[in-house]
Amino acid sequence: MIAIDVFGDVDTRAAAQAWMPLGMPGRLAPEEGRLVAALRQCATLPHLVGWIAGSGFESAPALLAAGAEVLPLLGNLPRTVAQVRTPGDFFATLHRLGIPAPEISLAPPVDANGWLFKDAHACGGWHIRPAARAPAEPGPGVYFQREEAGSAMSALFLANGASAVIVGLARQIVAPLGRRPYVYRGCVGPVTLPSPQAAEVADAVGALTRHYGLRGLNGIDFLFGTDGIRVLELNPRPTASLALFHDVIAAGLLAAHVDACADGRLPDPGDIPPSANVRGSEVVFAPARGTVTPALADWLAAQPDCHDLPAAGTPFARHDPLCSITCEGKTPAEVETRLSRRCEAILSQLGDAEPR
């Protein structure tokens, strides 16, 4: 496996045969020149079947297409990503398919109360804010969505263009970060839904798979409330909940993703056994700017539940992701409590970070 990303975390580099940078230091956006150059280098290696795009390409279907010309893209077509991330197209599709979703508007609502501003070209909830605080000149991909109550959840599924198998359901950890009210922090799963709502999720996944011809690992985010589900978005790529379910299939979910994309093979639902334990994953965000000292880097690396490890000397700004943690337990509530305590323990070590 070769990793191409903008972070170059210590454990990512250790797990990969090679690592290549996708962007400039301090910038999270992927760069076309770096991606194409890295994929050209990968294309010279033996036995490489293709590449898998993660998050960060929501606003860049042209970048996906440029990469696909160099090395086969194992996932959804760039035009599919563009359709899914065009709010007018996507929410009209949900309506035609009979999939429930919150009301949206492509124009600012006359009364902003009870409405949210969103950007379909962004991810992680960083873009979500009250409609009253929308930018004066919003760019492409923006829309307004009526705020609704409910638990934020997601479904990870494998698809082959015609049918799909749900891998697992997760409860999302969403909380304010500074002035951003709905930042994605992590997820806990598997979780279960009552049979009627579970059927709604399965129906939505099947209908979206057939309409868009989805392939490989995908995810939908939705609200679960007393009156059913409301679909918020479709992520046409492997999602963060992969960390919870990566080993539910004997050969691994990435191998299943490749099989689904290459020849349409999907696992039998009976081959995805219920998990004995619940897992959780959460991102730890820095409360202030600083630099990772050698002592802090060593301490983080020594924690068995710590991942996405920064190297010594890595600068970080206020609210930058510092690392992530994983925990296990018998119930979602137990896991969320453990995650919260571990986040506090890690943040207590930031006295060893050099201020900037």
C-alpha cells in the first residue's frame, strides 16, 4: 500500500510501503500537480491495480478525472461525485426517489431563523453555520437547509452499481468547535435502529446505489428521530466509519471495496457478523496553537489508543486536528464516555507543546 495525503502522520508512514505528499505544508487542499505526479510514480510499480480517493475531493471531480487518466480510480466516477455534490441535483433526486430529507433552498431564506448554511464542496461539518452568518458572496455548492432535531447517524455500505450491502450503522459525534456549531468529531458503532427505520435506511441505500450506479464503499449521513430518518448527504467514497468496521469482513473492507469496484462482487450479508463490542473513534482538536515537541510526540506514540500521530516539530493552529483516538466497550454510551476521558487526558499533555 502507498499512502498519498497532506498530513504524512507517523503511523501512516509506518504502515505504508511509501508516502507521498498531496499538498503543501499547512494547506489541506489536494493539489493536482502533486496528485498526478505521485500517481505517475505509482503507475510504474508492479502489481498496482489502482488508487482509492478519500475525503478532500468533494469540490474537485476534475482532479479525480485527472488522476483516473494516470491510474485506474477504484471508486465512483468523477461525474457521479459531481452530481452527488450538486445540491439542486442531489436533493431533487432524493425527492424523486421518495427518500425523506430536510427542506433546502438554493437561495438565502427570507427569514434565516431555523435555517443552516452548508457547502456541499466541504466536509467534516466545518462549513455549517446558522444561515444568518452565511458569507456575503457564497461560492458554488452552497445551499441552505432547514434545521431539524434528531440524532446524527451514518450508514457505511458496499455497492456494485446495482445493489448494496450495509456494513454497519454508527452514531456520529458532532459538537461545537469555536463558532462552528456542527463539527464532526468522530463516530461510535455499530448501533442499531428500530426495524422500520432500519428498513428506511436500507431502502435509501438501495435506491441511491441504483440511481447513481454507486460502487465500492460509500456512506450516507442522516438524522434519526421519532418520525423516521432524514437523509443529509451521500459520501461517494470510503468514510471515517471505516475505522469502526475495517475488520468485519475476513479479507478486510478495502479488499471488499476493490472487489466491488473491479468485478461487482459483494459479500453476503450473512458474512458480516454482529460485533461483540462497540468501537469508537474521535479526533482530538488543539485548543490553542503550538508545535509538537519531541516529548509530546513520544508520549502520543506510546499510547496504544492514539492514531494519526504528528511528528515532532509539527506546527498546529487553534482547532487543528492533533491526533485521533479509538476505544472499545459493550455499549455506545460506555464508549463515548471512554473517548471523552481519553480526549481530556491527551489535552492535559499539551503543556508539553511549544506555544507559537
